[in-house]
Amino acid sequence: MTAQNAMLFSTHPETPPRALPPPDDPRYFPADFKEHLDTTLCGPGTDPKIYREYMYSDIARGREIVKVMRAHVDIAGKDVLDVGCGYGGLLIAMKEAGAGSLTGIELEPWRLEWGRKRLESLDYAAKILEMDVCQPGVPATLGSFDIILAQDVIEHVMDLSATIDHMSQMLRPGGAIYVQVGNKFSPDQLLADHHLRLPGITVLSRPQAVEYYCTRMRQPESGYAVGYWRDEKYYGNAFRRRGVDLKRLHRYPTTEYVLAYAAGVSLMCSQLNQDLWPDLRPELGQRMKRRMLKIAELYVHASRQLAVIAAERPEQLEEACDAVTGRMLVPVLRFVGKRKAENEGGGE
């Protein structure tokens, strides 16, 4: 750049970012798409109100994820993959943040079709494919990306190890991945999981959860669309083994965060005084009750230990509060993972 051009750039303010329409703007929800959302049921047992609120908030959620990712990677001009892209809301948000190319994969044909229509109506070019991320050959088919999004999807896949392996392979050096998944231990999930509102189901193995679903909902096994619930340690280790450093997004460094969940734990204990599972095999109900009570016991024990730590080892209090709240209490776990850039040295 010449000195004259440098002066020109330095004396003219940067162009302010373009104002975006509000996330509920009709351009994002044209009449035919809105009618689809208002009249379509996701599946047996799904609360229609909660489902529709979730779908109508996809632009707002996408913009929040944009803010998160901008702290870790420059979105402008980057290649983005959304795994389980649904109706395309996250891809829309990424395009409006300056993303270069958009790719989305999805299993449900009706979501694929509406996602394509929605993006086309905004004149946003995107490759939307019907594809299962678990299947062999996915990385070779799709290629590599700077940004990968996996919001509320990996608890639904049938091969979690393959999914993490494939997403890690597709993440370029210096790239970032966003992962959001329910927390199986949260009192909120234990009282009524976020998919089917069934108490205790998140602490069961998948075969046990399927039995619960079929008995309670009177639906065939094929209708159960949840895969495997795992914890923060599992996700961190699984991605790390594949070269991606995954970190929980939020920290909870004070006892106020822990105490905020006391009412939820108390409610869970009071609910367990009732028979929540009269229609199930007694062994299954007893297993859930024992495990939920164990979570409550761990909460009480941890709360007491925090008082000891505060008095005797105050320098460890922030880490302890964060571990209790972030791993056991919050309903949703949010992670950002980075693959080390090729020019970054050092080992783990």
C-alpha cells in the first residue's frame, strides 16, 4: 500500500456494519413456511409449543452463535458446515455475518426442502444435502471447512464416535467447531428431558430409554430419535484424541451459580416421593429413582464441600464452583473447539 493510499484509509472511517432485520422479520418466515411450522408436529410426545418456539428462534440463536464464534475465528469469507442444519437458520446467520460458502447436511427430507427454499428466498447460495454424518466416506464427500456447527444434534446420532471423528477430520487447521448438547445430569433434564418431557430418561442406557419411550408413548422403537447421552469429560476427550481442543464455553466461578439450582434439586426430590413410572417395569423405575437421588446427594455433598474450600482453600473455589455447575447442573452444554493452525508449534 502506498503512503497516499495509507493516508486515504486512515482518514476515512470504516463503513459501519449493515443493520440486520430483527430475527422475527417476515423475510425469514414467509407465509408458506410459517404455515408449515404452525401445522407440523415434530413427533410423538413432542410439545408443539416448545417445538415451535425453538424453530421460530433459530435466527436469534444463530446470531448468538455468530457472536461466540467471532471470538475464536474470523467468519468473513470462511467455508461453513452445519451438521443437522434443519431449516437453515444457522446458515442464514452465518451468511449475514460474512461467511463465504454454506453447506448443510440433514436427514429429514421436509426440513431439507424448506431449508433450501428459505435460503433461496433470501438469495443465499448454499449446498443442502440429505446425508447422515455417521456414514463412512462423509469427510471425503464433503471436504474440509473453517467452521463447523453442531447445535442440538450429536445427542441424536446413532454412532457418536464416528460423528466426532468425521467432524474432526473435516475441520481445517485453525478452524473452529461449535457443539451444543443437553446435559444429562441437570435437574432440569432429569425432571423432564428437553425432547420428550420424560422424567429420568437421560440417566438410562439407550435400550432402557427405548423401552421407556415405547411403553410410555405407545410408539414403535423407530420413533425414538435420541441416540446417546454423554458428559463433558467424554466430549472433551473424544475431540482431543482427534486433534481438536474442545472447551466448555461458559464458566460459573461463584457459589451463587451452585445455589441457583437448589430449588430444582429440591423439586426433583419432592417429585421422587411420587411414583413417576407406574406403567414401567419396576426395575426400570427404581433404577431412575436411584440415579436421580444420587445426583441430589452429589449436589448436597458438593455444596458442603464448597463451604470447606471457601474457608480452607479459597484459591480453588472458582474452579470448584465451575466444575459443579458447569458439569452437573446447567441444562445445556456449549463448547467451542479449535484445531491448531499449521504454523502453531508445540504438543499437548
